[in-house]
Amino acid sequence: MKLLRAGDQNKEIPAILDERNKIRNLSNYIEDLNPKTLNINTINTIKDLDLKTLPEIDPKIRIGPCISSPGNFFAIGLNYKAHAEETGAEPPKFPVVFNKSVHSIIGPKDEVIIPKNSNKLDHEVEIAMVIGKKAKRISEKDAQNYVFGYCICNDISEREWQKEKGGQWVKGKSGDTFGPLGPYLVTKDEIKDIFNLNLTLDLNGKRRQTGNTGLMIFNFNFLIAHLSSFITLMPGDIITTGTPPGVGLGMSPPNFLKDGDEMILKVDNLGDQKLKVVKEK
């Protein structure tokens, strides 16, 4: 299933993409894609529906973030060896874990805003997984049983705030538009091999980032096992899993996002994002 949320900001309704890529309205069956509904019961409900009978939604409608009101938004840093090296860091021996504010989440075609006091805004194409049931001290072999689905995340990062202002990374990762998610929340049964997905990010028509999940230092299952040994994960929790090389910080000289830039992110099976960068007014 490719699930999504469509409509104006804060007025989105749950929807699904049918086999002909038409957007169908699910609001008569589930209230939203949120921690209350991201579970196996919702999947079973939707499986029993004839999607052709659901109201069709105008394809020109705004697509919002593919999840609403998550309890947690966790992120993993330096999870591709080449990315760690381009930033001057040693590849980690254990996952680097930090938080992004849940208030940073926006849709896959919304504007990414450069805050007035920002000088080093950067991009990071990633794959996020969304938890589908309570997970506490889970083994790697059982980890996928706790995943509802996967989506694209752009882990927008303000490098000066992240690296030069002291303390933890969270403040450099949590601006108002620093968490584009979607377009789809793709249930895990739709993905043939989660350990072999290609990720790309183009900036103004030029390739900046290329990666494959087979190159992750810590894979999806390890991350769930690791995190759940310290933190109880709950339905709707987001874990974005790290970015491949090619970020602006890693260039010589560094090249950060500017007003008018356009980013296109693509991940196998998960769709694409198209994001315009604008200065805060």
C-alpha cells in the first residue's frame, strides 16, 4: 500500500494510491495516518476495500506529510561510511542517535525555508521507517514485525547550529521546515528488498547525492534492536536512518542551500520529493 495525506496544511485527509496511480479518499474508513491508526488493524481494514469504489481525489491537490502527530522523530547520524568521511568524522562504532522536532515536519513539495539567522543550510536524502506497534528490547530477527512502513525523509540540517553552537545536534536539525516526509508511507510488504534501495538527491538539476541501503553501516533491523534496547518505540514513531555522501558540507569549498534552489529526492519504491528553497520573509 502507498498511503498518503492530501489537502491544505492542517486539513489533510488520509488517502491511498490505487493500481492506476489515482489518489483515493480513505477518510470514511480511517480518521488519519497517525499513532492511533498506524497498526495492523488499519492494514487489514484497507485490504478488504475495493479501491475503485473510493472517491477519487484531484491529482493536483497538495500532498502533505505522510504521517500526522508522531510521538517521536528519531534520526541516525553518520550511517554511511563515505558520508562520515566527507564530514571529517570517523565512522561510528555505535549508531549516532539524535532527535528532530516533530514540528519540523512538512510535505514532500512544500517550501524549505532558510531561517533569517541561518548561513549553512544543507540537505540529506534519507529513508525513514515508521513503527507500527510497541517495540521494547526487540531482536534484529524480529525487527521487521514492528515496522509499519517506509518513506522518504530530507533531513534538512543547519550546519552552523549543529556543529558550532555547542551541545546536541537537535537544534541544527529541527527548524520549522527541516523534516519533509513522503509523498507516500509505503507498507513494508510493497518493498521487495529493503536492503537494496537506491537513494538520490539532485540540486538544480545536478546530482549531489547517490547511495544504496546496502552501504549503511547499521541496517534497519539493527537500528530497531539498538534503539528499542534503550527507548520504548511506539506506533507512529519515525526513525530516519542516515544519508549517503554528497551533502553541501562535504564539498570543497562547502556549498550550502540558497534562495531559489530546487531539490529532487528519489528512492526506489518510495516515490520522490520536489522541494523549493526560499528565504524567510
